[in-house]
Amino acid sequence: MRGRRVAWSVAAFLSTMTSVALAADDPLKICLDEDRPPLSMHHRGKPDAGFDVLLAQAIAERLGRPLAIQWFESKLDEDSSPQLEANALLSDGRCSLVGGYALTQDSLVVPGLKTARLPDFAGATRDDRRRRVPLGVLAPSQPYVYSPMTVVLGPKARGRKIGDIGDLTGLRLVIESGSLGDAILMTFDKGRLIDSITHLVPGRDDLLGALQRGDHDATLIDLARFDAHRAAHPDTAITASGYYYPIGANRGYVGLASDGALIGAVNKALTELAAEGKIAEFGKQAGLTYLPPREPAILGDVWTKIIQR
């Protein structure tokens, strides 16, 4: 009997070691937006690049696993839902993590829909574009970068000191309809700026191009978006005001709640990389104005906060 127990124990140990080895060989699949510079970029004929690409490579290395990036395309329009797109990709097994995810309470609630369509992704078939995916429950990692809104100034407003949204009074403002910046500007001080605002259609009109031409004086956009414009147009006439709107969101990874062990391992890796200064260095390499995460880690009711201001 003792001999059988020893034999079983050895077999069980070998089986466990085999499972661990196989798990280590499994690629760490991370979904990234293919066109969100300087966070993540995947363009034909060019090497993959961006802050989230560098970070994903470092995370996979810490976990001892090869990295496999699933690229997807997120539409910039009023009908898109980053929450449902991320959930569909995860629930369909396209990846185990989605990077660069804005960590807000609204983006992490249990979805009201039972199914959702997949966003367009690399390798998608015609059937993939038609079918709906049963959704799971999302769970976040700890944040790894702070993503604020910033005021960007056109040529005619260059040098204007902006210390608050109220300092935009008298300027010709431009904003994309339905955006967070739109809500902030339209509701500021009971609508004080409304008559100065021109709305553009996201995905169709060129917001920063209109600002560059001098058609408008200022806008309010995500800081990373201005970083991308500055990298693509080093001679641009539009400038950063240096003002950050006080309500901003951290970004991190999101996975399925059922994959808690992976999220725990990723959190450990993020803590180590942050302590070593690696995450800030990745930001510098990618041309991102890197700001470390801020409290609260997960932003609460954004719209109420904006209206109350």
C-alpha cells in the first residue's frame, strides 16, 4: 500500500509540474487598440509600438510567458461602448486582458445586456462581425497610468494662462459631440460657455486640424491624444496649456472576474515595475506625458462630479 502511495505521489507531482510548464508556455494574450497613439499602434509595414506595447512585453516577461497581442479597432463615435467591446473580446477568449482601460465605476458595472457584438479585430471573419457574444463580469487590475483631460490652445490663444475652465471665457471653443470634454464645457457654471462652443462630429471632423488652422482657440481633450498629435506634427502651432481638469481617470488592465489569479499576478508585476521606475520609462520611450496613478484608483460617478462643479 505504501509503495502505491509513493508511486501516486510521484505521478501527481509530475502531472502538476507538466501543467505548470504548459501554463508557462501559453501566451499571455492581451487585447490592445490598434490606433491609439502613443498608447498602442499597429500599422501595416511598421513595427508595433506604444506605451501599452512596452508594458505588455514587460508584464509577459515577469510572468515568464510569451506575449500575444490581439489587435482590435475601437470606433470613435457616439454609439461605441468600450465597456461592451472589452467584455466581448474577453468573453470570446480573444484575450485574457484588455490594456489601456479607463477605470471608472461605470465601466466596471455588470453589463445590462446579456450579449454584445465584437469590435473589428485582426483575423476576424465575416461570421465574427455578425455574431453576438454572451458577456461575463469585468474585474480590473491596479492602475498603471493617470489619464487627465487637458486644455489645448490654438495659435491665436498661444500663451493664454489657463488655471480653470472659467479662464476659457471669451475664447472660441471647439469640442467633439458626446465626448467627456463636451459634457464638461457645456455644463460649466450653468452653461456659461455654451454660446462659445462649436461642436464637431467625432470620427468625421478633424478636431485638432481645425484648431491648428486657427478656426478655433481652444479645446479640452485627453492628454495622450495631444501627445500623439505633437509626435505626428512636431512643427504644430497648437500648444499645451499645462492645465489638467481635476477629474481624471486612471488606466489599467481589465479581465474577467473568473480569472482572478491572473489579475493578481499582473498586479504583482505592475507593483514591481512601478517601484523600479520602468513604467515611467516606458512612457518616456513612447512619447507619452506619463503621470502616475492617483486616488481614487477607480473613479466614481463622473457625470455627477462634473455637474456639481
